[in-house]
Amino acid sequence: MSILNPSAHDTITSNSPACTPQLIQRANEVRNRVIQFCKEEAQKWGEQIERTQEIPQSLWDRVKELGFHKLTLPQSVGGEGLPLELYFPILEEMAHCHGSIRMVFHAYNSIWRTVGQGSDEQQNYWLKRLVDNGDLVAFALTEPDNGTGIDLRTMATYENGKYILNGKKHLITFAEEAAVITVIAKMDGAAGRDGLTAFLVPQGRKGMKLEPMAHMMGDKGCSHAVITFENCEVSEDEILGEIGDGFGIAVRGFLDQSRVCIAQSAVGLAQEALDVTLDKVRQRKTFGKAIASRQAIQMRLAEMQIAIQGARLLCLDAAKKYDKGEDISLEASIAKANAIRMVGEVTDGALSLFGGIGYSVESPIERLYRDARSLWFEEGTAEMQKMTIAESLLKNARQREREARRSSQQV
């Protein structure tokens, strides 16, 4: 999207070797289809979701019909195989839509990466189902009393050739709609990061109980559930990766890229907020003049676009590094921490520039304002991202100090 014309839909381009001309052409075709969907259909879907507080099955079916459920899945299983660099402009367009539509889009194109770290057999079975049937994966990490850290209390105990899960997860997005749930549990008697293991638990497994949670402030219609495990049996074949790989699968294999996807979603939402605000300030008048003519308003608009473009470029940097196979834990946390601060400031500014009418449920900014707040919590709060950033800074500082000492000793 052009910084000089925020409403322009630029052609996706890339100089990356991973982005072949065929992939770039395909990405542009998909993006045009998303733009058409947003223009012709999304508003009606959003109005229905707000009215009924549910995502209708017909919308899930429509997303699959348009092929939006398989954009990042590997070509080997029938997906489009788009790298993040090409997928992000498409995700940004979808983030202009209702928050729950964006959530469906993100869930399909991001959470599969947990299963994507499994054995060949697991991938061949589940990823094909995701592409062919439009099945969905849910990710169960967060717990009511233990957050998402290594102090998780959902335990896995080995008994007679099987693992027995006991514990509780909550705020699990689309758990009820998912065909399989990736569950992160602690091995009985283990401690620390190496004690966490990932399991694939199919929907309907005995001993796994799902209870719907109340609707959230934003992203209306998007479902969340409490999952209780009571002596839920999983086989050795349902271990994702190896015993003790749970932290790496959760964070390095999934959360890092998902955090950048959330950041990119914030970019799209913020750009939509600015776009509708630009229309409003050119129409809204005080003392006989459109407020867009006033320098203070112009400065506010400029600051909003600067913040959006900065967040967009941080996401692109992380996407390119991810596509190269680099560890992006630092870049992902920087991108997300910045983006959720940005989207809060931009939607605050948009509401202010709309004036009191912006607070009305009939205002386009009211729903954007609510949906923006959900992004603060998806895949970790700003405080969690800052902890990751600080840990990386201190680790690098200690490394430099050790290298300096070794150098001085050699001299």
C-alpha cells in the first residue's frame, strides 16, 4: 500500500529468491480477490456477525470457496505456499474487514504451523485435511492461573504406553470449530522449558471437555473456550515433535511468526481507521471550515500515517528474515510491541477526530476501536514482548563482554 496514497493497492513485488515470479503473480491474484471480497461482501458479513454475535457457517464455507484457507500451507499438500513477505500484503487487506473475519483468515493461515512441525505422517494426514476439507487447528497454551509461561500446570503422565493429560486451558480461540488441537503440557516430574511437550488431540477425544466462554469486547462472533482435561489419553503417535520440544514448537515454530502476523493485522486495521478518518475530517466542519484544513488536524493525521508505515516496515523486515529461515524471536517481539502501541494510538486519534459521534455504534470507528484492543492480547501482551526484547539485549551484551575479555587475554 502506497505511503503517498493509503487507499492505493500497489502490486506486490519482491527481489527475494524465495519469491518466484509465479508466486508473486499468484499472490497478486489472491490479493485482488481479497480486495474484491472486502469491497463487495465483507461489510454484510460484518453486520451479520455484530447482529448475531456468531460467525455463520456460510462464512467459513465462503472463505474456503475462495481459497483463503490455504494461502501459506505448503504446495506439497495443495496449498499456495506463499512466504510471509508475499502473504503480509494480503493479510493487511483482510485486516481492513471485521475483526472476526480477520481472525478466521489468520487462524487458517498461521496455526497450521504447529502441525507443520510434526512427523511426515502427521503432516501428510492433517495438512491434507486442512487443504482439502478446510479443517482447522486450534492452539492450547494459555491457562487460567498460569498464563503462557513455563509454569504451566497441565500435566502429561506416561502410563502403559500412553500419555494421560490433566489440567485446564482457557481463551482458546476456535477450539470448538477445530478438528484438532495442539496442546502444550508439562511432563510429570519435569521442570523448565525442557519439560514442555506438544500433543495433537483430535476433537471429541474422551476426557477433553470444551466449554464456551463469554464474548469479548471486540472481534464479536469469534469463539473462545475453556478446555478441561480429565485423564485424557493420547498416544505416542500424537506427540508433536519429540518429548521436551514443546517450548520450541510453541514459540520458535509458531508464536514468533504468529506475533508478526498479529502485528501486520494491526497495520491493516490502523490503516482502515485512518482511511475512514480522512473521509470524516474532510466532511466535518467547525466554524464553517472542514477540520482537515486546520494545521493541528493535519499534524495528527501525519503522525498516524508515520506510525502505521513504521509498523508496516518492521513487519516486512521480520517476514523476510523468517522466509530465510532465521530466528525472528527478537524481530517478532519488536514488531508486535510496536504495532499494538501504534494501533491503540491511531484508533484513539481516529475516535478523537470523529468527535462524539465516533462513539456511536453506527460509527465506522466504533467497531475498529473495539477490535484493535484484541490485538493487544493475541500471542502475548506488550509486557511479554518487552521481556523478550530485554532478554535478547542483555544476552547480547553479556556475549560482547565475554568476547572482549577473551580478546584482551589473548593480547
